[in-house]
Amino acid sequence: MTRFSSADRERIRTRLIEEARELFGQFGFERTRISDVTEAVGIGTSTFYQFFDSKAALYVDVLCAERERLIEEIDTATAAAESTREEVRTLLETMLSAVRSNPLISRLIVENELRDLEGRLSAAELEALHETEHETELPYAEKWVTDPSFRYDDPQLVSGMIRSLVFVTRAKGRSVVDHEPDGSYEAVEAALIETVVDGLFLEQAPPGSGE
């Protein structure tokens, strides 16, 4: 067994995740082989198992890294929002754009592939995954429901509505979109976001709210 320094281990592990990200994004989990990843990194297939117990464990790390990137992107995009309404709109625009343009994000959120992989993970890997999921939950809904102008007071309901909206990205490229006036999926998506945002807020803040 080849021995690596701590620095070399960190470098190789990072390279494995980076190369796997490209391959999983292009070919998906089933069509990507461990040997494809190790060849891209320049290590032997047997060396791979010094870093990951399985291809599934590597894929989980790739998907979790994508989730962290998305959260950072959303946090950055919404930081400049001057109102709850603007924050909701910006989050939806950022999330739907990411799902539409990034196949790994689509598989993570729309296909929920992390759940499909749970049966292939060890108990320790599964526990680490659940801890990571908890740490990277979006806190926005809990903040939104405290706004007097927000229509709903149940953050779980709101989070479910946001997750459900992501599934509209499946419509891109399908014939139903071609029949829209300008044939643009992006225009349909923008109109849907605006409609959802309008529906999430009251026209006027309730009496006594101080608004």
C-alpha cells in the first residue's frame, strides 16, 4: 500500500472529487467507473480505496459539495435583498437557474439521488451524510414566516412549496413549452416565479403589525 503524507492525501482526495464531479456531471453515477476517475487523477484503482470505500461514497461527497456551492450561491445572491419579497424572488431565480443548468444539482434536488444512495453506504457514512444534511439546511423559510406581510406561518409548508416548484424545470425542452407565445422556457419560468412570489405575500400587512 502506498503511503501518502497528509498534504498528498488532501491533494489527491480533492482531485478525486474534482474529476468525479466532471465525470458524474457528464455521464451520471451508473456510467461513471472508478477507473475513469482514477485514470483522470493519475493513480491506480487500488489506491482509490485508501480515500473512499466505494464509488457511492465518492458520489455522495460530490453531491454534498454541489449542495454547499448552491447554498453559498444563494446566500451571496440574497445578501443584497432589501425586502423579504425580493429575497424570495432571488432565491427562486437562483435555485431554478442552478437546477436547469447544472445536472448534478438537478440530480440532487429533483431526482433526490442522495436518498437513492443511502442503501449503498456504510453506517458511519450514512450518519455523516445525515449530519451534513442538517448542517446545510436553508434557514430562509423560518425567517420569512416572521414577516407580517408573508401569507403563511408554517416554515415546513413553505419549504415544501419551494422544493415542489423546482420540478417545473422538467418542462424545459418539452413540447408544452414550445406552444407558449414566445416559445421561451425562461419566460415561462420567470412568470411562474412572479406568480408564486405574489401568492406568498398579503397585499397589505395585517392590522397591528406595525407595517
